[in-house]
Amino acid sequence: MNWISSSIKWIMLVSGALTCTMAYAALAPQEALRSTFGETLEGPVADIVVRNWGVLITLIGAMLIYGAFNAAVRPLVLVVAGLSKLAFIGLILAHGSRYLGQQAGIAIAVDVVMVALFACYLVSARAQR
């Protein structure tokens, strides 16, 4: 776990950059839904909700990038980002394998790795205090 502590800045930068790619959902909500889930939602409310979802996920990514450079906020940023990613993972898995064949399956795999790295860092940082 020592390598995680020494690499947390880069882990957060890469995680943040990957998470920020969901800005795509704010710009092209129907295309983002189709590529992520293989389905779309119709109507103006769907566009609002999906765009908002994209913005919120992008903000989590921006927080990760900010936390990479500001050690004082890292624990809070990692907890919030980790909980957000766990919620997404749980919601997708609640539907069984329905979305795992889409990009959502790739996102879950990447998010699981991120959450594990975040948790290892948090446990290590707490043990060092």
C-alpha cells in the first residue's frame, strides 16, 4: 500500500481525468446514454436529468484533480468520489448483467479499481496518523 500513498497524486489525476470524460453526457445526452447503456430516454426532462448527471460526474472528476494538488482535502474528496462511484456500481449491478455488455460494464470495472485504490490510500493514511 506504500506505492499507493506515494502515487496518490497521479492516481487522483488519472481518475479525475477519466471521470471528467462524462462531460460528454452534458453536451450530448442521448449519445452518452446510447454509448453507456445501449438505450436512450426521450423528452426534455430526460435531457435535463442526463445533462445534470453528466455535470455532477464531471464535478466529481474536477474534485479528484483538485485533491491531487491539495493534500488537505484528499480524504474528503476520495470519500465523496468513492461513494459516488459505489452508488453507480450498485445501481448498475442491481439490474443484473443488463448493462454490463455496454460501456457501463467497462465503467464499472474502472470504478471498482478506483474505489479500491481510494480505500487503500484512506486506510493507509489513517494508519500513518
